[in-house]
Amino acid sequence: MLALRLTRVAHPAVQLRRLTVVAASAGTGFLLLSSLAYALRHPDDPSAALLRLSWCAVPLAATAYLAVAVARTDPGTRPRSALSALGLGPGRLMAVSAATTALACSFGALLALLVFLQLRGGGLADLPFDGAASHFLAAGDPLPVPGTLILLAIVPALASAAVALALRPRETKPPARAREAKGGATQPARSALVTADAVGSPAGRTGAPSDVLLADDPEPEDDPEPGEADPQRPLPPRRPPTGLPWGIAVLAAGLAAEAYAGRTPNPSGASTTALPGGLAADSTPVLVGWLLTALGLALAGPGLTHLCGRLLQAAGPGAVRLLAGRILMEEAGRIGRPLGVVCAVASGTYAMGVLYEGSTPVLGPLTALGALLVAGCTVATLLTAAVEARQARADVTAALLRLGAPATTLRSAAALRAGVLLAVFAPLTFLIADLAALPLNR
């Protein structure tokens, strides 16, 4: 009931992001039902039907990834002290987020079933496209109800489980009871904290303390014991991402697998089952290479974003460069991975374009739907991550404006961040796409 109320009273922008989850869930559910229809039309070829069903794993993963990103930006399920006093702690709010995601995905699965039945010829005759794909969707065969329900339940179950896993409560500081037992009442929270390093003030460059405390901040009475958190001390700097070496290694392994596939052609020359993109069933090394390449880009994305932030601050940066670089370093883990996934999808699309250069691509409607779904989910996830990053630094932006920073400086820093990321990731995407398409052009 709480999930329904939060869904009803949410902001229009939040509702729009939830509608993207509904649309992605509907597309993935339609692909799953189409694989079931193929299995009904070809009962003598179960391996091909299983192969088509396995291809649905890519849009299914993209849908779950988008659902997690949308759940992170939902302000209605953000932990608050007042909600914790009412019994809605982080665990309860995580359950509400999972329930909201399951509700949106269930609505999308229901929409996919209605469209599937309409195109199959079992819907309302008064609506358009009734029976438009009756032969393709096996209208003459009865639709198994248990199999249909199981396939439609996969998307809500996986998306809600992914949201629950991503938003699970994490213990970041010792309980207040231990601090009260040590020194009485806990120290009051500081009224304001301005990070001079993030603003780029001279204090952060001359060796002065990077945190400026106001006059009403109490002094700590004694040093905390090892392992206890001191509320009067600033948070330690965020550790840089450590996935860049692993991403490079996985990326190199993927390119090596594709190169190996280009050196071992099919000796028999027999026709094999067609896969999306013009591949064949015996091209397993190519598929493994593409998956490893995408995984390597996703792992290397945060490290590359952090490196872009460091490069912006090199060679005597000004206020704009310093602010843009610090924000990139702080948000590397938040926007780096979605950016790496977008680069992986873009490189795969570019590689398919290079493969079909000079010829007419043979792409069916389901292949086009799957490609559009994966590309749309990855781009929507990146935009949602950007919204989450903007919400996370809202307090810092407000503090800079109160300190007198001009709005043009903030806009210039945002444009500089976007330009640097584009200058680094766009050539990398084209390079990896060319390397990935080399084995298929031989």
C-alpha cells in the first residue's frame, strides 16, 4: 500500500523515469513471449528455440540495470531520520523500492502480454493490428499458461531482486549507543562544512586545512578509539576506483578471443543457425569476445572517469578546471560504469555497421526491437545516473552559490566535464569497435 501511495504522489520527473522501466519491461517481456511462440512453431528444433531465448538475457540485464538506476534516484524511498522514527528504516525503504520496481515491471509485463495477444490474433478485433503477426507468433497453437506466466514473471522478479541487492542497508558507522557509553551524550552535528578543496579556494592549495568549521562547532574532547567513528572529523577522501587494470585485462582478453575467432573459420562450410547480426551458431569465440569486451569497458569506465578528473587538475588548474576535475573524481563510480556500458553498446553497434558496410543488413523485427531496447536502456541508465549525481552534489552546489560563486562557473565546469569525457571515450569506442569488427571482415 505504501508503494502504491508513493507511486501515485511522485513528481512527474520520477513518474517519467518509472515509465521508462515500464517500457523496457514491456519490450523484454514481448521478446520472451516471442521466443515461446518460436518454440511452439518449431517443436522439432528445441536448440534454436533455446538459442533465441538465451539472446533475451541481454535486454533482460539492460532492463534490470535501468530499474536499479531509477530506484537509486527515487526521492520517496530515500532514508530519513523522521521515517526511521516511524519504523521506516533503510531496510523497510529498500523493500518499498523493490515493491515499486516489481509493480512497474509487472505493469510492463501485462502490457507486453496484451500486445502479444493482439498481434497474435487473440485480442480485441476492434483495435488495430489484430492478428497482424498471427503466423509469426504461432496463432494456431495453444499458448501454455504456466510457461507464459513464468516468462512474464522473470522480469519483475529479477529487477526487484537487483534493486533489493543494490539498495540493501550497509552499516557505515558504529551505533550511537557505543559512543554514549564511552563519553556520555554524542557530540551535536556540525552546522556547516565547506570543503575548500572542492571549491578550489586558496586554502586548499597553500596547505591550510581543507575543512572550514563555523564558530558553533564543538571541539572534540578526546580522540576516539581505533575502529570508532568520530563525528567531528571530516570524512576520509573517497578511494579511487580499482577496476581499471581489471577492465584493461578483460578487454584485452575479449579482443584476443575475437582475433582467435577470425583465424579459425568453419572448415565444413555448412550452413548454421542464424543469429542476430549475421553471426552463426559456430561463432562462439566471437560472441565470447564481444561479451568480454563489453565487460572490460564497464569495469574500466570508473577508472577512466577518475583519470579524466586527474588530468583536468594537472598543470596549474584554475577554478573551473579544479572544480570540474574534483567532481569527476568524486562521481567516477556513479557515472563511470554506465558510461562504460554505453560505450560497449555503441562499439557493438558501430562494429555491426562496419560489418554490413556495402550490403543490405538482414535484421528481423525482433532483432531490431532487442537492439533498440538495449541501446535505449543503456542511454536512459546513463541519463538517470547523471540525475543521481546532480542530486548528490545539490548541497555542494547550493554552498558554492551561497559563497558567491557565479552560475556561469558551474555551467562552464559542467560543459568541461562533458567535453573531456566525450574526448576520451569517443575515440576509445571507435578504436575498440574497429578491432572488434576485424575478425568478421576476414
